[in-house]
Amino acid sequence: MAYSYKLIEAKTLTTTTASITFSSIPQTYTDLLVLISARGDAGGQRDCYISFNGSTSNFSNRYMEMSNSLVASGTTARYIGAVSGTTTTANIFSNGAIYIPNYTSSQYKSFSGDYVAENNAQSTQVLTLSAQLWSNTAAITSIGFAPSSGSFIQYSTFYLYGINKS
Amino acid sequence: MAAGMTYFPIATATTSGSISTTTFSSISGAYTDLVLIVNGGASTAVNMQIQFNGDTGTNYSRTALTLDNLTAVSSRQSSVAYTRLEDGGYLSTTFPAKNSIINIMNYSNTTTYKTAIGRANNAGTGLDAAVGLWRSTSAINSITVYIASGNFTNGTTLTLYGIAAA
């Protein structure tokens, strides 16, 4: 019986970093999963954006989120959720799970995003569910994440897993 | 991951021809939980429905939190002949814009009813976070995934994984 869920790469930041990239992703898996624990150095929460193959083009999405107890929705290309910032309770890191099926296919890439920025207060917390599409037929060979302003801080982690159906 | 790898591919189907139904049969009871990943489209806009062990009786229910285009809604069905974990993130003619991640917990026990949790996404139509219930204490040994109208787009992938107790 073959194992199918393998860690490709783990990144644990040792210093403040403006963006992270998983590059040279092996093309031997079926799906990819990225698990994120991240906090930023900006004054408040900042949008977290994804990119593939160094490209920020041809992304679209629909997202639904609960922000400060209110339900909202929208379409903001590449947006996956809110990164906790300095106004969030100390030591709270936002968390995300990005699932990318069939990342090597020659079709467009549909992927799923779940992201949460919790806070020990009645404000500045966001839960984001998103349906994402990258309208590009290239196989995904790199994945990047960056906050809309500021940087990810030390101890933020980004884990990339490969899942194989065979 | 090291010794903790417990994610196994059970079966995969890639649709070809006029296919509206896919059944995973003879599912081993050797795992703890199941995960079904779907990525693709259909010849018409349609929801994907699920039955277990060939049961077509009205033994299912479902509850969903949905983003329908850009409107957040909730829905509920009880005593229906299938469970459905999508209303917004459904199959569409845009291929392969739809993806679903469905977790089926404790599927092989013979004491409790069976619950599935799903996330469905389509960046062009919406998304869902939903739960389905099958009121049966039987171990799940087959899963039928079908659409009530049209066919899956050729190349739609459905992959079933088993998660084993560590």
C-alpha cells in the first residue's frame, strides 16, 4: 500500500520576510496542500495573496467571510484571507489551508481556500472561505504568498504537502 | 512526513464519455476516515449528489452554508434520497472550475449514523461548507456520486482516499 501524503517542503521563518515561495515543486504528485501559520508586522490585518509560477495574472475567486461578526462576500483576485497583524492579540498567528487538485494538468487550476485570523477581542477577527481559479494551463511549479503590506514575521510557518492518487 | 503518514489512495476515476454516475465499491473497512476529492465540470450546471451502499431511500439529510454567486445563504433538506454538499460550488460547464473536498468520518463503524463534511468551490458560481447525514448504522462499503441531469465533463477526476489510524 503506497503512502500518498508527503511533506515536500517546510518553511519556518527565522526573520521578517516580505514573501515566501515554494519553487521547483516536483511534478510527481496529484494534488498539493499548503498549510499556513502566519503573522505580519503591519499595524492591522493585511490581505494575504497567492501567486503561481511567479504570475499574479489570470486569477479569479469568490469568497465568503465573517469579519467582526458580519458576513461579507466578494471577488478579489488572489486573496485567500487576512494575516494577523500587530493589533491582534500577541502570539496569535492566522492559519490557512489551500488545496490544489490536479496541479500538473494542462487545464485551468481550480483550488480551495480556508483561512482564519482569530483574535481575543470582539473585533479584528476574520474567517474566510474561498473558491479560487487560476485561468492558466501551465503546470504549477512554484507557489508564493505575500501580505498586501508589511512582512511575515519570525515563526511564521508554511508547509507544502504532495498528495498522490497512485 | 515521517512515520505518521496515513493517507492512502483507494481508487480514482477520470470520466470519459457520457458519464453521470461514478461508484466506488468494495471499500475496505481498514481505514478510519475517507476523503473524496472532485475536480471538473459537467455538460450543464448541476449539483453533485451522493448515496452510500446503494441506498436510495429517504435516509439522508443535509445542512449547508452557501455563497450563491455573492449572496450568503443557508439551506436544509431532511428525509431525502441523497445527500448533497453543494449549492453554490456546483458543477458548471466551465471546466474544471469546480472542486470539492469531502471528509467522511468513522465510515466503517456499525454503531452510529454516518456524517460527511464538504467544501465545494466554483470561482464562477460560489462555494459551500456543508454537512450531510446518512441515517444508517451500516459500514459504508460503496459511495455513488451522481448528477441528476447532464454528464460529467470528460476529464473530471474523482479520487477516494483512506485515512488510517496511526
